Amino acid sequence: MFKLYREIFNAPGAKGFSAAGFIARMPISMMGIGIVTMLSQVRGEYGLAGAVAATFALSSALIAPHISRMVDRLGQSRVLLPSAGISVVSIISLLLCTRYEAPVWTLFLFALLAGCMPSMSAMVRARWTELYRGSPMLHTAFSFESVVDELCFIIGPVISVGLSIMFFPEAGPLLSCIFLLIGVVLFTLQRSTEPTVRPLSLKSAGTVIKIGSLRLLAFTLVAVGTIFGTIDVVSVAFAESQGNTVAASYVLSIYAIGSCLAGLVFGTLKLRTPLYLQFLITVAVAMVTMIPLIFVDSIVKLAFVVFFAGMSVAPTMIVTMGLVEKIVPESQLTEGMTWAITGLGVGVALGSAAGGWVVDGFGERMGFSVAIAAGVIALAIVGIGYKSLQSAYYHAISSSNK
């Protein structure tokens, strides 16, 4: 199994940009849960904490495609560092406002501005696509990067929550800023593997979100992301109700471990099943594995349930990126991947806000009902748009063979 993964790093520069991308992606897992932990300690309101975290996630999700669109036109090295710099300054301002008890509106303002964070997951995958477009190794590379994403979620929440509880409330988000700045600097310095800027054709002059099948993928990931955001917030509240807030970070890490293991195995499979059908199957599994959350009444049971629920996460994202690579024009690949990730981010924002609201109003265990409902909605969206996704997939395949 590991031989396949070693082979993708034979390309010059592959190890370097993937390692830098790992560092730069740490804020994905650290920032949202860090904001929730920070504000719940300082302000004592999960509704407010979830809303501010949702503001950051939603802003990042909506701004990131525009940053990626500029990257497709100007190149990664010219765009990433300025956008990351704006995000870092805004996050530090958010921490200062929290520390010195500034008005609530300032928290939302700087959370909004912090959304200038670039989608490093899309940037790294764009480099892999540049190396292995049209090769089976691209599937392995996408699988590896999904595992790297999950590694961020394994160690990120532990670091973020642990630092904020053991040292000071702002410690977790502060470290995520450092990771972002260092990672982006190291990533942009590696110019040899930067994707070539390709001229836009007349057909690809507008935004790629106009492509119907891409919108279907994005909307599905909104529902999937709602699951993630809900589990983040509700797990913290549930762990606190059990008298062990730190345990939330371990629960979220176990969730990511399940995804990581599934992603490693999935990346070695040579499946003949078409990608659109794989997408339907992975989303169905995501929905079914949410149902046991109804019966969770202890940290141990929660960890057990989320481990198996996590096994659908990485395969879903691997298949999604494979579909985007087929559907979207080469000159707009980074933007296309970012729109998919944007759907996920919007869902995380909705899940954080809805989960926090339900926890405040109805209790921790009822918060998990939001994740269950989101799973049902995700499967419904795929079912409704299945035929159009199938058609778009075969159209892309036939066009590439001409």
C-alpha cells in the first residue's frame, strides 16, 4: 500500500510543497474549534462562540473562491502571501478584542476579515494535478492529500483546545496564525512546482460555479459540512456537560482518525465504479453513520460512533476532487476545487451556528439532531441531481478523448 504513496513523491519538489501545505492547512482544524473554546471560556455563551466561528467559516468559504480565481489568473506566488497576511492581522485583532473585552460587534468584524485565508487544500491539489494530470497517480495523490487534511484534524483540535485550556484562551487561535504564515511563506517560495497560468478560453471566461454539476457537488458539501460544524460545537458542549472539556479535542481527533484510515485504504483501490456512483455511495454512508448519534450518552460512546462516521469523510472528498478535475476546465481548476471546499465551509458555518443554538436552547444531546438532519439532506441533494452529474461526467470523459 505504502509503495503507491512513495511513488507520487518521486517528482521533484513534491515533498516540499506537500509538507508546506500541511503546515499552512493547520488553521483549517484549529481556528474554528479554537474560537469556540476561546469565547466559551471568556464569554460563557456557546451561541455567541458558535456564531463567531460560523462568521469566520462562512467568510472564508465565500472569499476563498475569489482568491483562487485570482490565483488561476496571476499565479500562486503573487496572490497567496498578501491574502494570508490580511487573515493573520485580522485574527490577531480578534484575539485582542477578546482579551480586552471589546464590543461583540468587533468579534464579528474581525472574524469576517479573517476569512481572507486562502484555500491551501486547493492550492496543493492544483500542484499535484499539474504533475499527474491524466495519470492514475493523481487519484493516489488526491487520496494522500485527503489523509493530510485529516491529519490536520487529528492533531489540530488537540493542540488548539489543549493550549487554550492549559495556558490562556487565545493560545490555540494564535498558534494557528503562526502556522498559516510560516506555511504560506514556505509554499510560495517553491516556484518550480507552481502550476502554469493558462489563458482562459471563451467558454471559461466566467466563474466555474455556473457549471450545474459543480453546483451540485458544492451544495452536497454544504450539507456534509453542516455535519462537521455541528459535531465540532456539540462535542465541546457535550464534553463540558460530562465534566471533561479537553475530551472534546480527542473525540474530534478520533473522528479524523476514522477518515484518515479510510482515505489511506481508498487511495490504493483501483475501482471501476464511475466517480458519480462512488459519490452517491459515500454520501449515503455519511448519512447512515450519523443515525447512532441519537443513542450517545457518554464520551466513550461518542468517540466510538464518530470513529465509524469519519470513515466516509476522506473518500467523499477524494471522489469530489476527482469529479471536479474531470468537470472543470484546466484553466480554472483551482477555483473549481475551491468552490467545492467552499460548500464544505459554508456547511461548517451553518453547523456551528445551528449546533450552538440548539445546544443553548435544548441541550447537548439534541444538538446531534442537526448532524443527522444534514446527512439526510446531503443524500437527498445527490439523489435529485444524480442524473445530471452522471451526464456531466460522461460528457467530460468523451470531450477529453477527442
